[in-house]
Amino acid sequence: MKTTTLAARLLLKPIRYLGSPAGIYLVTAVLRRASGLILLPLYVRRFTLEDYGDYGLALTIVTLGGTTFTLGLVSFTAKTYYDGGTLEEAEERTGSLMRDVALVVLGWGLLSVLGILMFAPAGDHGLRGPRLLLLLLVATVGAGLSPILLVYLRTVQRPYALAALQGVDLLTSSGFGLLFVFVLGRGLAGAIEALALSGGITGAFALLFIFGRLRGRVRLEPLRAALPFAATSLFQFFAAWLLGASDRWCLKFYGFDAGVGVFVIATQLASPAAMPMGALADAEIARVGEIFKERKLEGVRSDLPHAMKRYGLASVLPAVALVMAIPLFSLILGARTRGALSLVPWLALIALVDAPYYPLSTVLYYASRLRAVSFVTAVSCFATLGAMTVLVPQFGVAGALVARAIAAFIRLATIAAIAVGVLRDVRRERSLPF
């Protein structure tokens, strides 16, 4: 009887976890990455490594452009929502900010259309041609609009709606990818068309929700309050994008075209190792926000050891599972991907190094040490560019991997040194008798 009860508890524990906010955010993170993993075996078999590398570069353009179009303003959502007052006032402030950001994204989109029509070379020039550039722009505008809604749902702690929205994105991106590449055989152009259609649908849905369901109206005050914070956040995103995508562009620049495809495949295969960390980070935003609201920085400091343990578990277990799954990946993807599979354990190890960065950056965020976070980001960027410049021309893909590892270690060491100083100040202030 006791054995049966213990077995039932062990079975119920993961089910209860998946029903919790952190579990739902994990499901959301899986859905966010699932499209790329679903399409990976198909695209690998239909594309050359050079074409797959170009597709990976197109994805980095969409990611960079989408966040750039928002000017980083969505990063101010949590601070706007938890800035005191009644629930109605919080929703009013946040809704106004969301509408402002949506209009900013649409404005950048219109300017970009004019730029493409005026300056893009006529004819078929691959990713530089006007047709594919316009399709990438549609995907980019969608990538700018949909995070506005995603961040709002995460901030107001509506994980089920967030997961449903990610599910729609998964269905559209995977469905259109299968249709254009597998059924119609349109190759790289079809993959870009699928990105545009999926981004257009999710972007349109986000617009309807923002202007149809959220409270508030278009006002300049929330935008003015967010701009100083957004500038720092946008810089951090650029740096994070540089840390995550510069290796591919450096490989392309130095003529390792097939190496770009190998590195893109490897990073996509290694992405599940980071999913639990991303899900935990999503869940922690609201949880730590509530702690800060009640106990200020002392509460955040007291919670840090527990947060570090959670991030540790969220990084180690998936990394081990990912390495154990490499033989299965080899069976599914075929011999052409052996070079990419050899990189996966090293990328998973680098993800482990990154894990403590998240809780430490939360400390600096709530301590309003945004310049310190910018400093950490700048140091990481210089380290990445320096290492890439030295290593990639000589060693190609192996050099890009080592450069990424060097940047991860430097970023962790820098933010840890700063966070320790901040926590020491918090403890000292608490011990003062006045």
C-alpha cells in the first residue's frame, strides 16, 4: 500500500508541476522553440548547408528587427504594472504603454517599406532582393507586435492564455513551413514565405487584442516614462543578440558558408537545454516582483540562494538529457549533421555557465542598477567580438564555439562581482540602526 501511494505521488508531482505557473511557462517555452525543432529534419533534408545557413541568418534578422522596432519599450511592462496603485490603475497604465509600443512598431514598419522600395536592388538577389526583404519585414513586424502581448500576459500572470498564443504560433509557423517547403517544394524562398505568413497572423492577433481588449488609451506619458529604461534594455538586447548570433555572421563574413549551416543546426538542437531556464525566468518575473513589492531589496536578497538552486536544477537536468539524446538526433537527421551534433554537448555546457546570470541580473534590475547591467553587457560584447575576430578566421566553427564560451565566462564573472557588491550594500543598510 505504501509503495502504491509513493508511486502515485511520484506520478502526480510532475502533473502538478505542469499545472503550476512555472510548468505552464515551461510548456510555453517548449511551444516557442518547437516549430524550429519540428521543421529542422525537413529543412535539413531539403536545403543545402549553405541554404540552411542563410535561413538561420534570416531568423536572426527577424529577431533583431522585431525587438528594435519596439525600441525595447516592452521591457518596462513589469515595472509599469507593479508601480503601485489599484489594479485598475495598473491595468490602465500598462494598457496605454502597450498601445503606444504597438504604434511605434507599425511606424517603423512603414518606414522600412519605403526604405526597401527605394534602396533594395531590383531583381532576384536572394535575401537582398526586394521581394524576400518585404516578406522578412512582414515577419519582423509580427515579431515586434506579438511580444507586446506575450509580455503583457506574462506580467499579469495569465500563463494559460500565454501558452495558447504560443500554440497558435506553433501551428501557423510549422503548418506554413510544411506547406511551402515540403508540399510545394519552394525551398529557401518558401521558408521565408512561411515566416511572413506566420508573423503576419500572430501580429494581427496581437493588434486586435491590444486595441480591442486592453484598458487605457494612447498617451505620451507612459512612453516618456519608459524611454530611459528602454534605451538600456534595447542596448542589452543588442548585446544579447550579438552574443547569440554574431558567430553565424562572422562565419559568413569569413567565408565559412557551410559552417554557418552547421552552427545554426547545432544551436537549434541545443536550444531545448535553455527552455527550462527561459520558462523559469518567465515565472520568476512575477514572483520576484511580488517579493519586491512587499519586502523591497531585502526580500530579493533573501530569495537569491533559493533562486540560484532553482536555476541550477533547470539547467543541469535538461543538459544531461540533451546529451543523452544525441544518438537519436543522429538517427533522425542523418549523416550530414554529424558535425553539428558534435557541437551540441559544448553548447549545452555553455548554457550551464549562463544559468546564474538570470537571478543575478534580477537583483540588479530591482536595485535599479541598469547601468551596471549595461556595463556587463558591453564587456561581454567586446569579449565576443575580440574572440571572434581572432579565432574564427583561423579555426572556423571551432573558433566560434570557443569564442562563445569565453564570452559566457566573462559575462558571468562580471555580473557576479557587481551583484555581490550590491548585496553587500543591502545587508549593510539593513544592519544600520537608523
